[in-house]
Amino acid sequence: MVVSLVRGEGRPVGVLALQGDFREHVELIRRLGAAPVEVRLPSELARVQGLVIPGGESTTMSILLETSGLLEPLRARLAAGMPVFGTCAGMILLATEILDGRPDQHHFGVIDISVRRNGFGRQRESFEDDLQVSGLGSALHAVFIRAPVVERAGPGVEVLAQLDGQPVLCRQGPCLVSTFHPELAGDPRLHELFLKNISHPYSQSSLTQRKENVRAF
Ligand code: GLN
């Protein structure tokens, strides 16, 4: 596979490390030449220029965000336009609407999607597939584990890949989300796309829209 890697240029890029498979993200970010920071404390969040929210369990992460004191600082950074990449549970936390969530589950409303937790059901609880992603040449191998289903994507959301007619990779301004785990297949191209948001910040108009979304929560 020929991959043109963006040079991360040693930029500090955070990976939320409260729970879930954060280590694989750290490794990919390192491979791309950025400086990964495991984020467990507000002081660590304050140092980073972008953040990956990994897969895991969104209800547990929601509780840990509160106990770690990260919830409000993270909300503020997201409202200020920090680039973010959420995979699986991370996508759930970034969505405007969670279906089948816990009623007290926190989420940030950074991307205008409605997501049903564990939406593929028991029959297809975990599976792998190859996806065509717009803008990427060859297919991307994707690992789905108790994945959420995007039941609605708002007009401002770009759907970059679909599976069985459902969005599985979406972007809105500097927020990229996937229902699957790109870090488990070891293909760095989506992390590269995310890092591009850090080197080329988004326009003020898309950030104003995000501020409004985040404020609504
Ligand atoms: N179903 C999990 C949740 O609700 C997400 C699964 C995953 O991240 N692999 O958070």
C-alpha cells in the first residue's frame, strides 16, 4: 500500500486515555510524526492541538469524564473548534443525539448525527469489511465492534463512507467520526486526514456553527 503521510511535525495531539483502546491510536499518531499525549487530566488536555476519542464504552467514558474533571474543559475546547476524531464510543460522545443511551449519559453535540448504540444488533455484533472512502484511493479495512448505527445525518454532515447504505464515516468541519475502529487495522489514512485539520485549521464559519451546537447541550 502506498500511503502519503502528513508530517505531524511533532505537534502535541491528545488521545483520551480514560478507558478503551487508546494505545493503538497513540501508536498511529506517533507513526505519523506527531507527539501523542495521553489525556487523563485537564492540564494534559490544555496542551494538545487536537484530540482522538477512542472506542470503548461510551457510558463508562461519560462517567470518567465527570470524575476526572475533564467534562467541562473538553466541552470548552470543542466549542472553541479543537479538531477531534471520535471512533465508535468516541463517535457516540460527539453526536448531537444518542438513541438507546443511558439517560444521564453526557455527549457534546459536535456533529449533527443521531446514533443508535449497539445498532447492528447481536447478529452482526462484531465484523470486518472493506470500505470505499471518498478521497482515499484503495479500500480501507474496517473493524466493527458493537458498533453504533448512524440513523440520521444532518445537512451539514459529509458522509465519507457507507456500509449497506448507512453512514459509517462522517465529517462536519474539524470533527471526524467513524462507527468502526480504524486503529485496529493499522491503516493510518484516517488519522492522517484528522491531522490535516490540525495543520490547516477550519474556516471561522464552520466553527461558529459548532459553537452553537455545543452551546445547545
Ligand atoms: N457500544 C459501545 C458504546 O456504547 C461502543 C463500542 C465500541 O466502542 N467498540 O459505547
